[in-house]
Amino acid sequence: MNLEKIKNIFELNPNSKIALFIRHGEKSECHESLLTQDGISQSEYFGYELKKMNIPVKIYTSPKLRCVETAVLINKSISSMKDDIIISNKLGVPGIQISDNDAYLEFCSKTNFQYKEIYAQWIKGKHYDILRPPMMLKDVAEEFIKSTCINRGITLYVSQSGTVAGIGYVLRLVNYDVTAGEWVNFLDGFILDIAVL
């Protein structure tokens, strides 16, 4: 994640409101795993880089343990306070993009949790029975961001790759070409200046 863009936005307008969506830090290969040692170090460094900007940060996270762990490490690097984090099911379990969680989990287990392929099929118009169609997701995502974003500063949202990719896609900020090997890297995602919403 290039945080220089955020720094530039706040240099132009110190009262800016930024939504920053990122994928959790690096995890081991297990489906429900925690962060690797590199993931821990990278998350701490990410928080340290945010702290250097001296801009207020509010953190929301998915309930998934790897996301919570990432959020706690980032927050600790910023403020050493653990109670600044808000856990939201809209960022995962089930996630804002999912319309039928039971059907989604069943489908994912049958496809061996191939989130990249599910995303690639979704942007082509498939799986609207278990995932929100793009226009519906856009409306729900915008409402969630507007209702949670702090008045001045950075609102950081830590989630899983599918949620970050889906929200970024409907807001026209990212479009991963899975066939070309593109996907959301660990601690990467997108930056949204709330003024454009």
C-alpha cells in the first residue's frame, strides 16, 4: 500500500476524510490461520508508517482472527491502545458482499475456497444468489463507509481479500484480473477520499 497518496491528500487539505481498505497481513497457508512472522512485522511497520503521518486513525476490522490480529498490531504501533478497534461483521463473517451466508459457505467449501475465481465469476454476472449484485453492493458499501468514517482523518478497514476486491470494484477503484494473476496483496487494497462519495 502506497501511503504517500494519503500524505499528499492531507497536505492539500488537513481536514480530509479517508477510507483505507486493506487486506490483513500475511498468513500461513491454512484456511483459518493467524499471521506469519512476516505478517506480524509488516503489520507493525504499516502502523508505524501511519503514526508518522500524525493523522487521527480509527480502525474497523472483520471478526476473522487474522484481521483482528492485523488491526491490533497496527493500532498498537499507532497508539498503544487496544480498545480503539471496532469489530464489524460487514467486513467479514459474513461480509457486506454476501447476501446468503449459509449458501456462500457451502459453495466455498465445494470450490475449496477459491475466492479469486469466485470474484472473477461474480464480476461477469454469476453467483448473485449468494453475493450481492454490484449495484446493490455499491449502495450498501457507500452507506457503511459514510456511517463509519470519522470526521477528519483515516478510517482503516481491515478485511479479507474478497471483501476488499468486491468493494473496490463496485466503487471503481480496483479491478483485479485474476486470469493475469492479479489479486489483493497482503496489507494492500485501496484509498477512498470520502469527498468523492
